[in-house]
Amino acid sequence: DTAVSQTPKYLVTQMGNDKSIKCEQNLGHDTMYWYKQDSKKFLKIMFSYNNKELIINETVPNRFSPKSPDKAHLNLHINSLELGDSAVYFCASSQATSGGLTGELFFGEGSRLTVL
Amino acid sequence: GEDVEQSLFLSVREGDSSVINCTYTDSSSTYLYWYKQEPGAGLQLLTYIFSNMDMKQDQRLTVLLNKKDKHLSLRIADTQTGDSAIYFCAGTGFQKLVFGTGTRLLVSP
């Protein structure tokens, strides 16, 4: 059984369109994340949710809107796509340890977004 | 915020040892991690070290931590072609992991 699953795996779209990526985890974790990996493989956190509440929003344009309907799901909606949004977007989950420190992250396989 | 730096590339021959280095700025990280990313896949945890340890050995993997110099290394003994991947170090911050820039390891037969 896949622990963290993302859909779609590949997404090719035109500039200006709106698209969504979905993520689900079956690990029972309370924290979920979106990370962006650019063409140089640099990995940067975008958002994190703990029990459906947004706890990290790292200077991401407000064209990006995450939504967590429950603690097992975290979706990412992107409005008005730009060329610079082309990247691989990774969803991850973890169980926060006491004191708020992050435990091991479990990653999905990534969603490769190409904006033409 | 935390900065985590790694060298970008490392090339070794099969059977040699590989050493991947990482430097970080925030000494308050309680745990330091090594993740592996194979082509077309997400990151997977390889090993981790608690900040009060200097060394941890896990089969072919040895992690060394020098807190004074804020330097972390991962040694892979008897490197195999299947070890070719990108390796990321990461430090724990409050409510998030901060990843290094990644080191691409290429193992040639």
C-alpha cells in the first residue's frame, strides 16, 4: 500500500491556467507538507499543515492555495500558472514529536508540473 | 533561517568508499538526517543522528557529526551502482525540515 500518494504524477499545461495537485497519506500522521523541487534539485518547503491547520507558509505567492479537508489529505491549487512554476512538487507527511520538532518525513513520488 | 550546504557532485568507482559532506548554520537542530532520492522518485530516509552523538554506524553507512564545525558527513562503504542517486542532508527546525542543496553521487562500474 502506498503511504503517501500524489496525483497527477505529470501535468503539462499552458500559462495562465489553474491546476490542482492532490495528496493523501494513510500513515495516520498529523502533519503534511508541500515541498517544491526546482530544476537544480533544490528542495524548499512551501506549506505545512498540522491537523488541518496551516502552520507554515513560506513566502509563497498567493496564487498557490493549499487546502486540507482532513488530516489525511492536503491539496494544492495553483491559479494563473507561470513559467517559473514548472517544478516537481512533493507532498510529505510526518508525525510531530513533542515540542513541535519534526519527525521523519515520508514523501510521495512527486508531481512534475510543466508550464508552457 | 537555517542554511544547509552540500557539494553538488561526487563521482566514485564501484567498490570505493563515498563521503558526502554537509555544513549547516543552525546548531539547534536536534536531529540531522540523510535522505536519498533516486531518479523519478521522492526522498527516502537513509539514516539520522541525534545531535548529542558524534558518530552512528548503520551497515554500510557511517554518519559523522562535528558540532563545533557544524559539519555532517555520510560515508558509504563499498559503494555500488545502485547507490547512484541524489543525497540530501536535513536539519530539524521547529515544525519543518530544512534540506541541503543535494549531492549527486555517480557510481561507475
